[in-house]
Amino acid sequence: MNATRFNVKKMVLAALMLALCMVLPFLTGQIPQIGSALLPMHFPVLLCGFVCGGPWGAAVGFVAPLLRYLLFGMPPIYPTGLAMAFELATYGLVSGLVYAKAKKHTLPMIYAALVTAMVAGRLVWGVVRFLMAGLAGTAFTLDAFLAAVLLGSIPGIILLLILIPLLVVALQRAKVIE
């Protein structure tokens, strides 16, 4: 496959993942509490990293919450949408880079890439939220970080850990990705 065709394929798949980022949150009824528990935008961004590579995953992850705010007014741009943009960009970048560096794309390596991306993304989210709180003259405590990162999103974390590896394996078998 020549380079131009390969880049067009990645661009089309990345656009599909971005479209999913726009649509999937409607399944949560635009209720922020349900959205932050189920993490509907995280799925296509992580998948984009695996399918299209880290740079495409990062681009889709950064643009998705900002574009969704411009189109639908959700998530609120500050501080949620802006922090999400950095978090999701990290998800897409890290999942794609770790998966690409793996010598074998086995299920344990898929999980390694997924968990690494999820931890890195949440850490970046925490740093961005901390910096924004400092700029706004408010506090963002470790308790607030842990509550948001873990307690509030356990259902979404479980779904990500189940569905993303299943989808990646299915896409491997379908020869969409290696």
C-alpha cells in the first residue's frame, strides 16, 4: 500500500473516531454526571491511537472536547473541556505510541498500552486542573483529584478495560490494524 493511500485511510478512520466523539455522549443524555462516569469520548480516542497511531490519536483527542463544546455546548469549556482536551490527547498519543513500540501485538501488550495511556491521561488531566485552579485562585486538592479520577469514573474505566481490548483484537482479525 503506498504512503498516500495509507495516510488517507488513517485520516478517514481518525475522522470516524472524531465523529464518534461527537455522537457517543448523546447516549448519556447530555447529563454530565453520567458522562463522567461512563467516559463516552474516551473510547474512540483510545481506539484512534491503536488504529491510526499516536499523532492521529492525539489530534482527535485534543480537538474532540473543544469541537463538541463549539457544536453542542458540552462539555463546559472551562475547566472541564480544556482539561479533557489535554487528557484525551494524552490518551490517543500514548495508546498509539506504546502499541506501535510493542514487538508483538498480543492481548497483554494491548492491555499494557491501554493502562499506560489511561494512567498518563489521568495524570495529565490532574496537572492541567491543578494549573487552572492555581490561575483561577482556587484549590484543586489531592482528594478532589482522586475522587474525579477514580471514584467518579469506575464504570467507565471497567468498560474501557473490557471493550477496548475486544475491539482492538477484532480489528486485528479483520486486518484493519496489525
